Amino acid sequence: MFPGGTYIADPSSAVLVPSPSPGSPSPSPQMGPGGPPGFYGLSYDRKYSRWLAVPYNWITPDSSRYAFPTGDAVHVVDLASGTVTDLGQGHSWSIVGVQAAGVYVVQPNVAGLWLLPFSGVPVEVAKTGWWQAVSATAAYGTETSAVPQGVANTIIRLDLATGAIEAWFTRDGAQSTVAGFDAGGSPIMLVYYFNDGSEVWDATSPGQATPILGQQAEGLSVNGSLLGDAHGIWMAVYYQYAYAGNQQEMVLYVPGQGVYGMANINGTLAGSCL
């Protein structure tokens, strides 16, 4: 709890996604990362005062619906009614993000980006690219699925309105991935240097970014996605020091001020703060 930084367990957070209906193409939820079948993460929906067993980027911006995948469909739960709708039947999908228009997905080991509208037929948004995250206006990813070891990659941006693709962010001597978005919708980058150092950057425009955390810090890792809200950018971090032990911490980056330690825990971010 903030501002004290204390931890209190909430028994109501022991949740799973609902099992799809018997007529659904996939009657049993898959095993989510780090949990039992039916658990894909943990988020808190403040609008309905409910814990949800999915990452917060699988929830619509208005908090009214959330999505989760099974073997050959994506299922959307309406929180007001409890109804479950099946989208994209007949394909195995990975969810990149959920927005007001629908669920943005990719097919494993296949280039391109698809939109599964909440009503209507699937739309192929891009035939190329390997996409990692989606905001309300753009998708971010890489041109290729991988680059040779020791070669820096470049994060690209796809404009969802025009389809235009442009180079957005790269760091020499490092691999970069998109870990979340700040409050304005700019992507936050995790940068892993080939010499084992790590950094976090806020990439606000093509070729322009603000360093947040790291300075090629050895032993720095980030637990899960990062989250931006009106307070700044929240991160659950872990430091591994060569001679001084380890430290885990929940930190907040405030633009123009710096990074503040908020709690000596390393949990998963479940949603923005008021």
C-alpha cells in the first residue's frame, strides 16, 4: 500500500479466467506464464472492483472487457454481463494488446499483425514485422524475428491509421524490446547491452529518447511490463550486485525529477494509481 510501501495480501486476487463454453473451439484455457491453467497474469479493474487473471494490456482502455487466448481462438469477457465472445476461431493467436477497436494479435512464428474486432471479421493490419506492443495509435516491434548474435536491433513503429512504418529506436551494442507505455502513449524500452549492462528509455519520437534507469548497469533486470500513469513510470526492478548482495524494489520515475524507491518488493504491476 502507498505511500507507506507496506504489503497486504488480498484473498480476492486468487482468480482464473472463465472456461470457454462447451461449444467454443477450445474448451479449456491454456496454462498462462507463471501460473496454472486459466491464469495469464494479474490486474485490477478499478471500474468493476475486480481482480483479473490477465496482464493489464489485455484489458480495454475503458476497463469494460478483457481478452485471453486458448488453442485456436481469442475469448473476450464482458465484465458487465459476464458473457464470453469468441474471436478469430481456427487460429492460434498471441495477444499483443487490447484497444477500443478490438484485440491486436500475431500468429506464432509468422510475420504480420492482425486486429480481431469485437464485432466483425479479422483485419490484417500489416503483412510484415514482428510486433511486441500496441498503443491506441501505433504498434511497435522489429522488422525481423531475430538478428545475429552481437548485432543491435531497431524498434519500428507502425501507424495504425495510415499503415506507415518508420524506424523509432535503437542503441548500438544492445538489443531493445518494448516493455510498456508512458502516460502519453510513448513506448518504454528495455535495453540489454552485449556487455551485460541494462537500461530503460522513454522513446518519445523517432530517434529521440530519454534515459530513465541503468546507465549500462550490470545486474539490472525488470520484472514484467512497465506502466505509465499521471505520476510517472512504474517499474518492478531487481539489482544483482557483484559484492553487495541483491536488492528488489518497486520504483517510480518522475519526468524531470528522477527515480524514487517506493517499496522493497518486486511484484507485478496490476494497474495504474489514482
